[in-house]
Amino acid sequence: VPPEKRQYGYFVLPLLWGEAFVGRLDCKAERKSKTLILRRLMLEDGTDETLRIALVSQLRALAAFNGCDQFAVEMVEPDAVRPLLVRELER
């Protein structure tokens, strides 16, 4: 699908918490720079801190699987989650 017709991103993964749909993630592994780029993270309303902690853990696992040791966070929805996510990923 051409970029102007994409609704969520190029390659969007669903995020599940148990059996509940909690968001979408469009990410890319830049292996040359060893960076996992979070192009767009879209969380559904009502996500809590427990989910965010688990999400950070799984993002670290995804980065390691792809040989990445750093993150670049481009867009997070809702906006208020972005600083929390960036702070946790930098630890």
C-alpha cells in the first residue's frame, strides 16, 4: 500500500495483553546502527503501568532478538506515555 494510503504504518504488529487487544506497533530494526526504531506505538485507552512495564520488557527482548542495543522512539499515542517509555527504555 502506498504511504499516503496507510492507516497505521508500513508493518504494524498487534499488541495483545492476555487475550485483549491493547495497541499497535510499527517498528523497524536498523541493524547497521543496532537501533530498534519505534516508528509508531499506539496504545488503546485504559492501558496501565503494569502493561507498560511488560511492554518495555518485550521491546528489549525484540531489540535483542534483532541485534539492537539502542532505541529510537518517534511517535507514541497517547502523547503522555512517550516520556515514560523513553525513560524506561534508556535504563
